[in-house]
Amino acid sequence: MKGDQAMTVFIKRIVKDQRGFSFFMVGIGIMSLFGMTALVTDFGRISLSRQRLVNAVDSAAIAAARDFVFIEDPYTRDMTARQRAVDVAVSNGAPIGGISVDIVNNKISVTAEQSVSLIMSRAFGVSQRAVRAHAAAMVGSITSYRGVAPLTIKEQPFIYGELVTLKYGSPNSPGNFGALALAGRGSRNYKHNLINGFSEVVKLGETLDTEPGNMDGPTDGIDERLGRCTNGCTYDNFEPDCPKILVIPIHRDDPQGRDSITVTGFAAFFADREATGSSGDEIKGYFVRMAAEGDPDFFNPVTSLYGAKLVE
């Protein structure tokens, strides 16, 4: 009898101890689950805030670099670029008090910092976490372009806002009127490229054939292209994809008749035959500054067609 009682007491103690152990393990599990929830929740908040900062500084650096390159006065250039960077960063969600802008040569660096309030981690004594993002951008002339017009002009200082003749009605050199034979000769090919742009990529240093003759009839195709503009664009207020914008190769050669030129750069030209009174075989308009997609060249002077690129 005594042996049976002792065994009963022993079993009860085991059961009691197992219950305590189970409660202990359940408590550990709950704490672990709470900790993991805190980690996931707050990590998501931190990641979201940091991504917002990354987007903000990327956009700010690109925008500031584009504004920076064409301002001649150093003081005005720096002040304008800094303010542009801050404005763009703030508009993309960066806190105005946490933005710094550094300018070294032609590189614009933008850094943004922000404190993120944590929710679940406060139970562990952590209420905030600092996040930081950095970006730097530079601007250079575009080294290649898809969609050039079959026209060219000799390298020269561009005066923006001044009316110029891109394609002459009488030759500026014997037998050459500024036209190009892109991927084939003939008036039909020339007209197609004038209306739609050349479908292949033209690169810096590439050799292109000139198209001799006045191309009077085919040049009328420019009117079809210009007629596609539906936004009332002008040379000082236009959409980047406006059909009135012609991207043309620049060269340093003196072509004679059917000859060739070597591409040394690209320029953006706003063609406006109606406003300038040009017709027939002439194309008049204005050189404009325009950002374009493509790899920029940081080592040569910037032309009117440029690109900004993140370098950090």
C-alpha cells in the first residue's frame, strides 16, 4: 500500500512539473513570436522609408545635374543646383531638414537622412532608427541616339533662341545641302527618315554618307512630321517627345557633293516652318537644350543634347 502511495505522489509531481515546463515553453514561444512580429513590422517600415529616400536622392541628383550644366556664372550655378536638388528631394518624400548637397566639379551629390519611428520594437526599448541614402550624378553629351533626322550641321557654338536655317535652299558648300543618306541613298529613303527618324542607332565617331542635291520634294515630308505635334509646342516650351524636335548629327568636315562626315556629337533642333515662314526645300528653327536617353560622355564639352547619369 505504501509503495502504491509513493508511486502516485511521484507521478503527480511529474505531471505538475510537465505542466510548468509547458507553460514556460509556451511563454517562450509567445515572446519569440512577438519578437519576430516586431522585427518584420519594423523592418518593413525601415525598408520602405529607405527606398523612399533612395528614390528621392536619385531624382534630386539627376535634376540638379541637368540644371547645373548650362549655367555659366559659378555662384548662380551652385545655388540653382542646390535649390533644385532640395526641391526635388522634398517633393519625393525626403525631410527638408535632412538633405545635404555637395558639388565637386560637375558632380552633384545628394544625401538624405531620416529617423523612422518604430512600433513593435518599442517593447524592447528601441523607438527609432536612422536611415540614410546617397546619390551622385553627372551630365555629359549623348554618345549615341536612335531616331536622328537625315540632316547634319557643322560643329559650331549654338545660340539658343536664335532663328537658324538647318537645311538650306541654296548650298552652303558645292553640291551639298545638309542632307544625309542614312542606310541607303535616294529621295524616298531620305523622306522616310525625315518623317519618322532613322531606325538605327547612330554613334559618336561613326561615318555617315551625305546626300547631294536639293531634295526639294522629299523635304516637304517635314510638314507631315510637324503636323503630328498636337500640344502647341514652341521652341521655348515643348514636350521632349515632340515631333518638331529633330536630333541631328554634328560634324567638323567640309563635305563636297556625295561625301561623308564623321559624327562628333548630336544637337536638338526645334523645326518650325509655319512660324518661321520657311517652305519647300528649307528647314528653319531653333537649337534647343534637351535631355535624352543614352550614355553621356563626361570628358567632352556638353552639346545641346545631353544626358544625366547616376555615378554613385
